[in-house]
Amino acid sequence: MPETTPKGLTRLAFGGDYNPEQWPENVWQDDVRLMREAGVTMVSVGIFSWALLEPAPGAYDFGWLDRIIDLLHENGIRVDLATPTAAPPVWFYREHPEALPVTADGVRYEFGSRAAICHSNADYRAAAANIATRLAERYGDHPALAMWHVHNEYGVPVSACYCASCAAHFRRWLETAYGTVEAVNEAWGTAFWGQRYAAFGDINPPRTTPTVGNPGQALDYRRFADATMRENFVMERDILHRLAPGVPVTTNFMTALSQCDSVDYWAWGREVDLVSNDHYLITDGRRTHVNLAMAADLTRSVAGGAPWILLEHSTSGVNWQPRNPAKAPGQMARNSLGHVARGSEGAMFFQWRQSRRGAEKFHSSMVPHGGTDTRVWREVVELGASLGSLNPIRGTRTEADVAVLWDWHSWWAQNLAWRPSEDHDPRERADAFYEALYDRHLTVDFAHPEADLSRYPLVVVPALYLMTEAAGDNLKAYVENGGTLVVSYFSGIVDASDAVHEGAYPGALRDVLGLTVEEFSPLLQGEHVRITGPDGSELSGDVWTEFVEPRGAETVWTYADGLTAGRPAVTRHRLGEGTAWYVSTRLGAEGLDALLGRAAEDARVAPRADLPRDVEVVRRSGDTGSYLFAINHTATDAKVPLDRSGTELLTGERAAGRLAVPAGAVRVVRLDG
Ligand code: GAL
């Protein structure tokens, strides 16, 4: 992917969603004054403004937008201008009620929130194309324009519509994908339960059925819904490209799976000029900075390693979780700079000024209800200054140590109904393996299972139920050529149609792992098994066990109890120049660390035992040099060993030997040489 940056932005992005239409114009002067005080460099404007920009069909009011964009420009603030197509006006729905999406149960949503869109609807497409055209014609060559922000978070909150026009569109999509209805029957296995289709015209979206519907149909509908949203993005993007050449186009992703699970960001990453992401902490008691690091690594990976932009996060609490704690002092900067360490070219927020009315009035912002005599504002100003001093890092890339395989299609398939155990959650396994790698202070790239993996000494497959034969071959070649692979249970089971690979499990991975799995034997809730290692070490597993039959692999840990007692729990297979590990139960943190420790030895990935837990160390490097980010998430001062001396950019101090990182602080050293 060619590297693209916001047009005319010469500093890191710092700012947020700016909704001036919610405020009288006299507040705007105050806004830009404060933006300058905080060092704001770019704001996102117009995301939900369609009803104001086109108050009646074909009647436009661009006056207010002209004035605010000019004002921002006069103050040196770049504009990320949105197409407002995530919020069609009420007149549009009055004329086209069928553009409101329908649930699988047949309920049509009402107007009155946002993003109530059937993406197959031709009238919606025409209206979206029209407003995008008007905006591009009017602002395409405005000197303030830095980039286009198309729509808002495709896939959230409506990930699919099940209406009649979607049914027709789905049939066309199937015809293109499969050619004949026989091919659909074959792929979906419609011989089962007599679901055979005689013609494309008989096929519907997977609407509510009395019991489990056809999994192939459900999986294809996910693909179709994702592709349909992407068609609409591409339609808008092409208009913007044509009318405003040279201005990059993005749309804000939400790569954290807990926030959007319906979009295949590998595919979307190929369509945008510049990847951008929104991230919010899920405050469920887990270590939020680990989830943040994971989302940032995934975003960078979707961007092909190129710099990306954090377009939204929060200064403090959000307002849409059951409980919304404020951020602790310093936490915002750790969050913002955590994203920057992992490749973001800045840190932007939702939103600039906290709303007085509407659904998000209790969501934190850069200018809180309490104004500027507040902790949040002081921290915002401080962050602006920090980002100012980090300017040299622009364009550098985060260095990764290992790869974790990731595929949204596999995730979709895995989450279909009637699996061996509802306690197996592929997301939980991805989180757990990521956390174990994080705790070993390894930086992770995510990779598609068919991607070239040769540059990684260690590749981890946390739970990849759907794997094509090509992916299996890819992993085999990776190991044969010297790579070290770690695979967790229930991976490589089905092909792209959710059909079990022929022969014994795990069809796509039998050869590389040197084993077969005769049967899955998930455990009951709360049940545990002991597994013992050659040195007498004992670990514990839960949720899942398997009857593994080694066929070339050696047994390293063995089940000590349960139905599978005496059988292999963890195996190791030497193949060609490399090694493939397999674990057939759900290990806890201790077990994962032990397993990854052994695999890291095979991979010769050096341990970073000298770094304290929760002191995050990440490097970015490129033409302007090499930068070490150290983020201390603990309440204790820490020391981070430096292999070279350098200059700490936030304090301007020289650093050598062991870098002091005070409790809760961030340090960024530009390494000499
Ligand atoms: C995002 C959305 C913003 C705002 C924010 C609140 O998902 O794009 O418009 O709603 O959440 O956290």
C-alpha cells in the first residue's frame, strides 16, 4: 500500500470530531482559540450534518460549513471533511421508508437515531452519491481540506439488513460468486435437511428460522453484507477521487472486535487511501491497555504496516457501557501515545466540545462541560505539547517481533450456532495469546493466513477454525523453511464454505502439525484437566480437550486426568527446517507462557526478561531514526534498559544506560546513530 498522509498536515494529527452545528456561532471563535491553545492540528467536521447541509431534497445550505472551514483554515487547522452519509435526513426516509433496514426477525427500524441504512437500497445509494458529489464540488480544492472521512464506522450499529431489496441483491451476489444454483447447493450442503434450492429466486437472506439455519448461507450473508457496505464506500470514494484528486480518502474503522465484528478489515484496508481507526476502552475489569495495544497492532497490520491515524478515542469516560469510569490522571496520554507507539500518526478524539443535548452528552470530550479549568483540559493541552515534540517520528514504522494469524471470515464461521462447545470463544483465545505475547514484551503484527510470513521467526494461530487449503499450505511452507508455528485447538477444521476438510481433523493442518485429532471432547463448565510435562511440570486446561493421535509429532505435555488421560495435550513437530507446536486444551496465562517460552526458544526469539510487567516498550523506526517508546502502566517508577544512548523527546533530556520511566509516565527516546 503506498504511504499516504493527510494533505498539507505537517504535524502529527491532534484534534477530534468537531460538531460546530451544535453550537451558536459565537462559540466557534472560542473553539478555534482553544484549539490553538491546545495545539490542535486537524478536526473532523460534518460527520452527521446531512440534515443541515441538505434541509430539503435538492436544497442546500453550505453557508455555515463554508464559514467554519474558512475559520479553521485561518487558524491553521486542517480539516478532515466527512460525507454525512451515516445519517440521512428525515425527509429522505419520508420519501424512501424502505431504506430503513430490517432485522432478521422482519422488524423495520425507525428514524430517530443514526446509521439506520439498508445498504442495498438504490435510493440511499443515489442520495449518498449526490451529497458526496456536492461536497466534493464545493470543498474539493479548499486549502483547508486534508482528507475525506467517508460515512462513519461502517457496520455499526447495523451490520446487515434482511429486507426484500437485500434479498434480490444477495441473489445477484450469489450468482456472481457461484455462477449456478447447483454450485450454491453444493457449497452450502443443502442436501442436509432438504434445503435444496431449485433456482436463485428461491434463496432469501438467513431470516429467523425455527431452529438453526444453514451455516453456509449465514456465512455467505456476512460476506455479502460486508461487500455491500464496501460497494457503497467505494462509490463515494470514487466520486471524491474524481472531483478532488490528491485528497486522501479514509473511513474510520473499529478494529477492536468487541466494537465491530461485521467488517473484514483486510478487504477494507485495500480500498482506503489511509487507514484510520476508532478505539474505546472496554472497562470490564481486564487490562485495558493490552486490548488497546492489540487493536492498534491490528490496525497497523490492516494498513500493511504503514502509518495510520487514530481518528477517535476518548479523553476520559464514555457513556455507552453499563459503567463508564473516568480515566485516571495520565491514562489518556498513555492511551494516546500507546496508539502512536504502534503506528498512529497522531491522536484524535470523539469529540472536541462536550454536547449539552443529545445521546452523547455524558461522553467525555476535549473541552468538557466544566470548561478549561478542569483536569481533562489541562491533560489535553499537555498531550498537544507532547505530540508537538514527537513530530520527528512521522512516517516511521513500528517494528514487530512475531505474527498472530487473524481472519474475520474464520471469526464469522466460528461464531455460527451448534459448535462442540459454546465456552470456546475464538476471541478469548486471540486475546489470551496476545496478552501472553504482550507480557513477554513482544510486539505483534497480525497477518492473514495466506499472507507471506517468512519475515517472522514465530507465528501464532490462536483459533482459526476456517482455513483454506492454501492457508494450510502456506503454514507448511513457512515451517519447512525454518519458521516456528504455534497452533491452538479447533483450527484448520473447515474450508471457506464451512465444510469440514476431508479426512481426519484438522484437515488444513494435519501435515504441518504431524498429527490427527480423532475427537473433540469439550469439558463441562468449571471442569479442569491437569497436564504434565517431561520435567514433571504441571499445567491446567479447561473448556476443551481432544483425542490427539501423533503422526510424526512428539508429545511434550500429556493429559493427566479426564477422558483424554494419557494422550498428548501439547505436541511439537519438527518439519523441514522448522517446528510446529499444537495445544489441544485451553491453557491459562501460566500455561500459555510456558508454551510460548518453549516455542520462542525454537524460534530464537530472545526473552525480554529485564522489563517489568506492564511497562510497554515499542520501537518505531524509519528515515528520521529509531525511536523507543516506553509506557509505564504501573504505579511504580521503572527502568528500561537502552541499547544505545539518545534524547528523550518529551523532556528534552539525554538518556543512556537505564531510562527512568516514572509511574504512569510515557517516555520516547530518539536513539543516537
Ligand atoms: C464512535 C462514533 C462517534 C461517537 C463515539 C462515542 O463509535 O463514531 O460518533 O458516537 O463512538 O464513543
